[in-house]
Amino acid sequence: MLTKRIIPCLDIRDGMVVKGVNFSGIRTVASPIDLARFYNRSLADELVFYDITASAEGRALFTDVLKSVASEIFIPLTVGGGINAVSDFERVLNCGADKVSVNSGALASPELIGEAAKKYGSQCVVLSMDVKRVDGVFRVFSKGGREMTDKEAVAWAVEGQERGAGELVINSIDTDGMKGGFDLEMLSAISSRVRIPIIASGGAGCREDFRTLFRAGCADAGLAASIFHYEELLIPDLKHYLAAEGIPVRL
């Protein structure tokens, strides 16, 4: 049985790690360099780095901060924000990323997924989706959750897989920062239709939320930010708890 992954997320704005609730109320948390060092020694399986305002501001990702983060860690690094062309993949990979997360860029130009997969391999292409319920429909949002699209989440996940994405990050806007548990309904709807790995994001508040997520069988990894950043839950403690609950993790 494949081990389940625990992944902290660094949301970067103006060179600092920030966090909000339901994609709003953003406040500064810490230096990304300090947090990268912390997670590198804390049994994190991977690290995700998002430049959360790059797409909305129409600019390139902060490569100087990215290079500094990449130099501090020895675990896989996924990077996203302002990825709009294959050349952006190359630029980010050259800065030390192992995988590249594309969201708004893929919504604007879906063919980007296939072009990047052809050049770098599907294992390098991560399709990130910001999803919110709108009139009972799982609707995909772009520009860091600011703009609603005409995409329905399950259909977009299937299309992303067919175009060559090797992994999905499913961000629930409804549960983001609420600490009431992952959005199992949404995750189950998507996981039942795709075969590529899913990283669940949004809603983690305690170790039991990860146990519930993995036992539900709708995700291969759990991603969280504030509970790890503020050390409300330590990753080594979480992993030992999950292992004791019969959930395979890397210790």
C-alpha cells in the first residue's frame, strides 16, 4: 500500500508566508526560508510553494524567494503562481522546483497542460484547482479564488488528467482556514472519476481530520498550512498518530 503524504504549504505574498480564511483576511505568518528549514527537518514528505498573487497581478513568480527556499530543503518541492506558458515551467524548474503547479494559466489555455507534460513528463505537471460550491455546483475559480469560471470541478479534473496532468491539488474555498475538516464530499466526487493522485487542501484542524481523510479513500496526501505553521500540530506527532491508526506513512 502506498504511503500517505503530509504536505505543508507556503502561501507567499510580497516575499513572506501568509494565511487567511476562505481565501481572504490574509495576514503575515513568517519568513519562507525559516519555515522551509523547519519543514525539511520535520518529516514533511513534500513542500508546496505558492506565489498567491502572481496571477492576479499579472506578473512572474518571485524566483529569488523560490531559489532561497529550494536551497534549504531536500524534500520534493512543488511550485505554483503565475504559470502561464511552458517557459514558466522551465524557469521555475531551473530555480529548484521538482514539480510545477498550474491553475489560472491552465484555465486560460488548457493546452498548456499537455505541452508541459510532453516536454517535462506528467509527473512534473500538477493541476491545482480552487473550488467553491455555487448554487449546488462545484465551481472552479481562478486568480487565487477571485474569479469564478464556467468550469465544473469534476469535469475539469477529468479533462486535466486526460490532457496529461500527473497529480491534482484540490483546494476547497469553502473549508479553507476553517479547521473543521477536509471537504470530503467534494474530494469524493472528484476522486471517483480520476485515477491520478489527489492532494487534499483546505480545512485541516486536528490530527483526526487527516485520519478521516485517508480512511475515506479520497486523497493520497493531505496539505495544510496554519496548523503546521503555528505548531498547533507537529508533523512527526501527526505521522506517529496515523501510523498507530493503521495508516501507512513515511516515518
